Amino acid sequence: MTEEQEKELKQKKMKALGEYIASLRKEKGLSVRQLAEKIRVSDPYLYQVESGKKALTDPVYFNRLAEFFEINVAELLQRAGYLPATDEEKRIEDAIKKIVTDKSLEFGTRLSGKLETKEKKAIIQLYERAKGKKLL
């Protein structure tokens, strides 16, 4: 991988993590300033992280975010590119993509928002039972 490609990949990961944090924040109905106060960072820094302009690198911030949003810190670290996704997580993501693009489901493509792994597993189990197809 060239230096330019590495830079682009890093930028994509920063943007994806920022978008994820912003979506979690919006689901709670918080402003950038309110979330920044809750996790004890400056609101300009959090704004730059959410917009993909700055990387979130301090493990303390990952822990604070995970604790506040009641999610696994590993998920944040994976979205930031610090941890690779496990085989199970990759299979879950592939299965969810199949479900939301299944044209035979009336509401399949209308899923929105960020789902936690346990929610994805529940949806996959329901799909498997309804369709009689094993995805995982």
C-alpha cells in the first residue's frame, strides 16, 4: 500500500468513526457541547472528531464514550481501525447486508440507525427462522 493509500484509508476510518459517534450522540438527542461535557473533552475537539478532521487516539476517550453510550469499547476501536473485526463480526455484518437488501422483505431496506451486535444477531435469527435459511 502506498503512503497516499494509507493516508486515504486513515481518513476514511476517521470519518466513519466520527459519523458513528455523531449518530450515537444524535440518537440520545445531545448537542456536540453536551456530549463533550459528558465525556470531558472540549467541544471543538469532539466536533473535529465527528467531522473526520481529527483522530480519536486516547484510550481514555474511547472508554468514556463506550461507557456513556453503553456499548463495547472494542466496537469503537474497530470502527477507528485500531482493532480488526473478528470473523463473527464480519459474518454478522455480511448477514445484515443480505437482510436489508432482500427485496422479498417489505421493510428490509428501511432499517436505519446504528445497531449493536446483539440487535443484529436477533434480527439475523428472526430472518433465519422466517426464511428457513442459515446465515451464520
